[in-house]
Amino acid sequence: MAAAASARVLKKRAAQSQRSSRTRAPSDMAPLPPAGYGPRAAPGVRIMGTAAPPKPFFAQRPMHARFATRPPGVPVRRVAAFQALRPVTLGIATSAVLLGCGTPGVRGVAGTAPAPNVLWTPPVANQPSTARAAPPELPPDLAGRIAQLKLADVIDIALRNNTATSAAWADARAAAATYGAAKGQYYPTIAVNGTAQAIKRIASGGVGAAKQQSYGPSVNVSWLLLDFGGRAGSIGATREALLAADWTHNSTLQTVVLTVEQAYFLYVGTKGLLDAQQTTLKEAETNLDAAQQRHRVGLATIADVLQARTALSQARLALESTQGELQTTRGALALSMGLPANLPYDIEVVPDTALPPGLVEGVDSLIARAMRERPDLAAQRAQVEQARARISVARSQALPSLSVGGTASQTYFVQHPGTPTPPAGNSYNATLTLAIPLFSGWSQIYNVKAASAAAEAAAQRAQGFEQQVVYQVFNAYYGLRTSTQQVRTSRDLLASATESEQVALGRYKAGAGSLLDLLTAQSTERAHSECKPTRPERPNR
């Protein structure tokens, strides 16, 4: 009875489920439960509304998962430990990959900026200090005459403090040391060595174990006797390099002297220009006063006053520009002396109206003298000889070489109880080696060609430099002649322009002349006074 009642209840529920499934979409229907789940029927009773499970084609057997969490035979505790370490291992691997793909840091900051439009932030230690730097101290020998330096003082300071002269001198000393090291190829090479040796033999094959220790000094001697010009060429190349460095040092000294002289005369000329413009400013103020007085009495129009005021503003503007240029030339002179540009100093300007003596020698004789005495040209010629010496070195690589060597050694053995010790012994040997290069992939031939081409290039550069020397002397010769003649002519023009300016000013004050005539005369006088140099400037090399 109970089984029949249970069957009726299940049949009623199945009918309700079928009615509700008709109104539901096929995708919303829940899948059938697998075999072994759901309502359990009594033995021999089929549940209404449920499909019978299909018979499998293959027999079902228990199988392990594809990725088993615990292999057979592994304790559960060990598996749990492995599972706990998986996130840590994954995190470490991810961090290593990210760090390897990123930009390396520099002293605690990023190696590069984060974006192309963002500034890179430097480390704190490399950021410049915000504190104001202390003013440079004056050299002791300049403290007494720092405000009245002469040209000789300026040249002496430049030769002692300029970094170019120090660098050229250091290069010459380095070349001298290299030449001394190269001459060591003529001498034998001697080396003393010390050796210690321990031997331990294991008993095997009927031979007993043995232990032996030895030590001793040895002397090795090697000497190159003949290499067909390779050694001589190498030493000759370093000798010519030393000569080139010495000539370059001399040329650097002359260049420093020329540079400091040009900076000195430029500074003196700027100071003279400043004095002339100050005079021009006073003249413009006088012209404005005269124009205002004439305008008050009705002898001049307001246009004359405005024109005079414009000329005064132009004079002030030119004076301010020259004042800034004076500081620039002053800093350039300090730099040429090897001193900081902000060093407080000044020079003594001595009025010198004497012209340089006329050139006695002709331009051809001066060119020939420059070809003989110019140190920079001598340095170029030494570099040509250095390149030619390297040709001998390249040729010797394809020729035989003869060398001798020898070794003398003394061996001592450590005594062990119960073990026979051999007596100490000496050994000597001597060798005579003849090396004949047979084939190296034609590298010797190409080395000779490369050295020959390099020597030819050096010779062409030296020839081009000789042409530059000829042009420099030619240009300087006629530049000096022209400048000397311009100074003589400018003196006459300045005298006449000054007289004309005074006459025009008197006529304007008297009411007989115009302001335009006065400004024209003053402009002419100012042009000639500002172009008058203290000394003719030496041309560049």
C-alpha cells in the first residue's frame, strides 16, 4: 500500500513538471540529472516522467583526473604544502619577468623618463646644489696689480694657467714615455719565476702509493736579434710621434699668446668705444638743450626738439649696448688667461698713438720663413714621417725573425718520512728560433697597402696645410699694410670731422645753422672716433 501511494505522488509531480516544461524555453530547461542522483525508486518500480539512462557502449571504470592533485603514494600533507607554495612561486616568477622587461634603475631612480613629454628626475646626489658658489679667489701674484694688468702680465698669466698649454705639455710627456718604452725592444727580456708542485699517486696495479712535493725558481731570457726593420720602424714611429707632440706644444703656446693678445686688444678697443659713446651722449644732451632753448625763443620748431631727443635716446641705447659688450669682452679675456669669467680684474690702458714699424721684408720672404719656423707645420711633417715608419713595421710582418732564449731552473723536493726523496737538481736550456711566416691569408700584403695609403693621406694633409700657411701669411701681410694705412687716414679724417662738428654746433647755437647739419657733422665725427683702434689687431691664423 505504501509503495502504491508513493507511486501516485511521484506520478502527480511528474505531470505537473511536464505542464510547466511546455511553457519554458528549451534553453531554460535544466539538464537531466546523472545516473545515481534524483529521487530513488523502490526496487522494481519505474519513476514516471524520467527517462531511463542509456546503456553505455563501454564499460565505465574509475580513472584519475587529468591533473591529479595528489599522485598515488604522496601524503596529503605534502600535497597541501605544494598547493600553498604555488601562489608564491607564481608571484616570484611574474615579478622576475616584469623586472627583466622594465628599464633598469640608476641610484634609486628610474633609468629613463616615464613618457617622452616628461622630464627625467635625476638622483638626489647628482642634483646641483642650490647654495650660491663662493666667488673665485685671486691668485697671490695678481692681488697687488689686479686693477692695472699690462699686456705682458696677461700673456704670462695665460701661459701659466691656460688649460690648453697644460694639456699639450701632458701629451708631449706621454709621447716621451711611449718612446722610451718602445726603445726597450732593443734589450733582452728577463723574467724570474717561482713554481711549487704537489703530486699524489694512488696505489694501483701492484704499484704502491706515492706522494711528492717540489718547488724552485727559474730564470727565463728572450732576445730578439733580427726582424728586418720591424723593431726599428716601431721605434721610429714613436720617435716621430714625440716630435709631433713637441711641435704641437710649441704651436699651442703661440696660439694661446695670439688668442690672449686678440682678447686684450678687443677689450681695450671696447673701452675706447665706450669712452667715445659717453662723449657722444654728452653731445646729444647739449644738442637737446640747445634745441629746447631755441624752441623757447621761437627760433626752432618742435620737430627740432623731437629730433634732438631721438638722437639722445639713440646715444643712450648705443652706450648701454657697449657697456654689455664690454663685460662680454672682459669675460673672454679672463677665459683666454685661464681664469674664471667672473673674476674681478681690470687692465691698465696706456695711450699709444705710435704706429707699428713698416714691414721691411717682402711677402715671399715671410712665407718662406713661415714654412721653416711654423711649429704646427713641423708637427704635420712629423706625422708624415710617423706614417712612413709604420710601413716598415707592416713589411717586417712578412719577413723572417731571429730570436734567442734560455731558461735556468733549480728544483728542490720536500722530504717525507718513509718516502725516498730525490736530490735537488738544476736544468738549463738554450734556444735559437728562426720564425718564417709562410701564409696568413694575405694579411701581410694588405697591412702594407693600408700603411702605404695612410702615409700618402698624411702627406696630402701636410701639403694642404702648407697651402693654408701660405694663405695665412699672405692675408696677414696685406691686412697689416691696409690697417696701418687706414689708421693714418683715419687720423686726418678725425681731425677734419672734429673741426666740422665744432663749427656746426656754433652755427646752430647762433641760429645760423640747422639741426640736421649739426647731427650730420656729429655723426661723421663719431664714426671716425669709434673706428680708431688702439693698436692694429693681429689677424687669425
